[in-house]
Amino acid sequence: MISANELNGILAMMPAFATPDATDVRATQTIAVDNLKDGVDKIIKDGINNIATTGTYGECYNLLLDEFKTLSVATVEAVKKRVPLFIGCTSPNPREVIQKMNFVKDLAADGVLLGVPYYETLHVQDAIKFYHDVADLFPSLNIVVYHNPENHKFTIPVGAFKELVKKPNIIGMKDSHRTTQAFMNLQKVVRGKISVFVNQTQLYPYYDMGAAGCWSTEVWMGPWPILHLVDLMKRHQTQQAIEVIDDIIGDGSGGKPVPGAGNKRPAEFADYCKVGPTRVPFVTFPEAELAKAKRRAAHWMKLNEKYRPLVEAARSRSAA
């Protein structure tokens, strides 16, 4: 078990590395295991210090159970306990959540990334009960709350965390776009008990307000812009951090150039790792959307060229 205070930095939201036939509705095993292992090993060596699988970017909704098991085992084997690893177990069906967690508990993962059952909007008390029930059933698994109001049709209100912090194995949260006031109120409840990761473009000002770090999907095109951003915030160089955030957003796409599942498309056109295609049914993309994805990938690769030397220079100074 790890504590909330040990959870910080960058939470890399991993794609579900796909085989070429992932675009075929008849395909039954679409996890590109070798590409997954290569990508995970590379990103850890390059400095990423937390990994979470099977969120939306990792297609929690779009994998067969056998594929989920293949991905989980391959990721554990690739990570080799070098960084905290959280296997995403979110499902619209809470009984499937339990099936997945029963599988994960026997692996060497540090815990799970877990959103609410999401097909219908939950009552707040049912959401609290869901997390309490799961925490009690799996006391040896750390839980990182996966808060995705847009896809889960549910916003976890700040008041609910007065109950969630009562479970010591709920130690983190991938959060999404709270107002600064709501975030300050949240910190009054969770500080020291639940580490909160905000979106990469929110790291300023939220880091100074208590965020443990940021989550990112785009690090799978190369982690250096976000590594540099986190380092700047840790050193309280806020003006430089603002400039990096502006740089990250700079091509006008804001990190989401293609809607929904197409958000993975830029990584296909980058040169960092082989994420593979988007899975069926998301196989038809207008040329305008593909152009945006290619532009985003090109922009990110330029960011890698700019910020990798700065990250490596900082490491050299620290080692000296």
C-alpha cells in the first residue's frame, strides 16, 4: 500500500495500445502487447512517475474482459514496480467492476483507477456507497477516484468527500475542471488524505492551491513538456510555468483536437510510441479532424524538441 502523500507529479493516462485489426468489429484480441510494453518502458525511463490504465483515453468502455486482462497483465509486467500503477476498472455495471478488481488484486499493481457506474446518473448517496463498498471489499488495493463528469454523467460534489476520506485506501483522484473556489473547498476536506491530479493545463494555479500534480494523455506523444511544467511549479517559477501552459495550448486545439475517442488520433501521428488505431466503432474521421490531429502531433513534437534539453539539463544539475 502507498499513502496519499507518496502520490504526486504526473499521472500518465495510458492508451489501450491497439493492434491493426482493432478497427474490425469481429476482432476479439486487440491489445498490441509488444507496443504496450515498449511504450510503458520508454515513458518510465524518460521520467514519468505514475501510470493509470483504462480511463476514457484507455477505452475502459471498449475492451472485452479478456482484453482487459491481457492489458492489465502486460502493463504490470512492463512497469515492474518502478512507478505506482493503477489499473482502470470503471464500468457501467458495478458487478463487472468487482470482477475486474478480483482479477487486479492478484496482480502486482498498486491499485485501481475507478469511476462511478455511469450508464444512468447516480444519486450522490449511491456514489458514496459504491466507493465505500468497493473500498471495504478490497482493503489491500489503493483506489484513485476517476472523476469524469462529462462521460460519467455525474459530478462528485465537494461535500461527498467528507465521506470518501473515511476510507484510508481511497488515496487519490484524477479530477476534471473544478472552479478554483470549488478546488479550494475540496482541499479543505481531502488535504493529506486524497492526492488530487488536475488537468495538465490547470497545474497553474492549482498546484499552489494543493494539487499533487497533473494528469495527461498527451505525454504518450513525449513527456518532456509536462515534465518541465511540473518542475517549474515545484520550484514556484509560476511565470515560466504559465508560458509553458500557453505553449502547450499554443496550436489552438487545446489538447483535444478531435472529439471523443478521436482524441487518441494525434498520438498515432507522433513519433514517440506506437499506440495503434482507434477501435471500432470510431473508424471514420473527416479529413478536417484528421488534419487537426496531425497538426496537434506536429506541434507536440516541436514541444519535445524545445523542452527535452531543458529537462535533461535539470537532471544533470541535480546529479552533479
